[in-house]
Amino acid sequence: MEQETRELRRVGLKVTHPRMRILQVFDEKSERHLTAEDVYKHLLAQKEDIGLATVYRVLTQFEAAGIIVKHNFEGGQAVYELDRGKHHDHMIDVDSGKVIEFMSDEIERLQHEIAAKHGYVIEDHSLVLYVRPRQRTRKD
């Protein structure tokens, strides 16, 4: 609770019950990528009286303050994750919608090389791979 209070104050947001609880949901859940509806359902299950509109408003405030990152992956609704300051990329399982995080120094290096080859420096980027589980063939 102390960490959430410090985080909100650090970014200039008042410490309110809805903000604290929504921040705690991201800390508590093992799933790192949550929709606004996921957050709302979790709060409902905890008997919290925080409406869906409030969840959306707080998530927008958190995004503007740099506490969370919003992702708009193709074919799905927006998902949010805490901004832990370390860059990573994503794979989306097109069958289940599951979001898988990964980091690759080799991919990062290649992206910078490609940008430099064309006379550019990367300011920011996002890499999303849309994947499907490999079909395993059974040998009879």
C-alpha cells in the first residue's frame, strides 16, 4: 500500500481509494496484461464499489502519468500493463488472445542496424508478433 501511495504522489496524482485499488489490481494479478473490464470484474469480485467508467478514467490518468502502458493489439480490445521501465516486445496467440512478453537483444540490435542503414535513429518502437501454436504431428 505504501508503494502505491508513493507512486501516485510521484506522478502528481491525489491518493484516492479507486486509484489505489486499481493500482493494486495490477500488482496483485499474475496476468500482466489486463483490459479495463478485467480490472472492473476483479474489483467487483472484491466487493469494491468502483464503476466501469471510473476504471476507464483512472486507466487514462495512469497512462498519461506514465504508470501504465496501453496496447491496442489487432483484433482485440485495449490491454494495459504496468510500466516497469524495461522494454519488451509481445506475441499474441491468435487462437486464445493470450499475450506473451519476450525480450531479444538480437532483434533490438537488428532494428537499430536497419534504422541506421537507412539514415535514422530509433526514437521508440513496438514489435508485435501474431502467432499460432505449432501443430504437432503424431507419428503412428
